[in-house]
Amino acid sequence: MKPLLKLIQVIYSIYVILLFVILLLIIFPFVLLASVFGKVKGGNIIYRICSAWSDVWFLLIGIHPKKIKKTAAPRPGDQYIFVANHISFLDIAMIVKTIRQPTRPLAKAEIAKVPVFGFLYRYGAIMVDRSNAENRKKSVLQLKSVLRKGISIFIFPEGTFNTTPGLLKEFYDGAFRIAIETQTPLLPVIFPDTVKRLHYTSVLSFTPGVCRAFFLEPIPVDSLTIDDLPALKMNVYNTMKAALKEIADGGIL
């Protein structure tokens, strides 16, 4: 029975991937047109196009994103540094599906090399090469510039997939340093189901079902200085870890 179920999963995964590519090719001309308006206005248009793409893709593949908010935020006009746990490639699609306000994710520079998808990312995200110190500095400046323009940003503070037995990996300082220096509140987001819908070990591991996004209470940074960075980072870490544990234990916050 298990080999048959595995075969069905592989066939389903191929369908999901093909649909991903087909829909991407359909929206690409609109992305090209939007790019003419520049990184700010054009980027916002591209983000909305990607949100529409995610609506169709998730519907057709039988994965049902569910947004669960412990707070009324995010609301149109509010600005945040969103931070989330990272454990699946599906996390990226969940960003544009569940956050419906102008937002720029911080993404790995290697993605920009992917045909078609890379072009979209160059306009809809801030690229970073973590192996290059100068590039990291440049990406931080770009993130701050985006915030000054009233656009939110999205950062995975773990940096990459959490493949450890723990609920979270250690956080990098970047998101918290930017939050303090720009006095922008942090809004933690938990993606507990993406790894069940698509495991990080294989792109042929898609499974249909519910995929929740939990939006926690915003964490203000008013009057904090750079000396408060370690405490802020630990506060956010503990908040997200506690939420992940509660969800794993069957709680719904």
C-alpha cells in the first residue's frame, strides 16, 4: 500500500509543480509590464499580482491556507517587520497568500538566477548573498529604504531551513537591528503546516490539506537602542518558540 501512496504523491507533486510553472508563465507578461514602473510602484504591483497567482495556485492544488490572527494586525496602512519560522519552500508562497499589503521579503541571491522566477524575485524581493559582507550591508540598506517608503519587509531570522530537532534555530541579528534602527514594530508569524504540505527534503513531497499561518501580537521597539538588541531578539525567539509548542500540543492560541 505504501508504494502506491508514494506513487500517488509523486504524481500529485508533479501536477503541483507543473501548475506552478504554467501559472507563473501566465502572469509573467504582467510582471514585465509592472516592472516598467520601477522598484517601488512596480514592485507593489508585482506583489499584488503574486497574491492573485497564489489564490489560484493554492485553490487548484488543494492546499488551503488559513490565516489565524491573535491580533487585529496586519491592517492596511500598518507597517511591520514580519518575522517567521522557516522550514519549507512553501513558506514563500504563504507570504504573498496571507499578507495582503505591500511587503518585500528578504530572499537568497541564488533565486535571482532561476529563469522567469528570478526576474520576478528581483522586483518583488530584496536579494542577499549571506557569504558576501558587502552584499549583506547593501541588502540592509535596501531594507531600510523600503521601510522609509512605507512598505513592510519580511525576514526569516533563522536564515535558512530549520533542519534541527528543535522548534527553532538560533536567530540572526539583522531583523532586530533594523527594527531598532528604524523604530519599526516586529510582527511574528508562525507557519506550522508548510513542512507537512511540502517537506524540505524533496520537491516531490507535496500533500494537500490545511496550511495555517498564525499572526501573533506585534512587538513594539519604541525607545529601544542597539544595546537592547539581544533582549529583543530573545523576546521574539521565546514568543515564537512558545507559540510553536502550543500549536504542536494542539492549542490554537
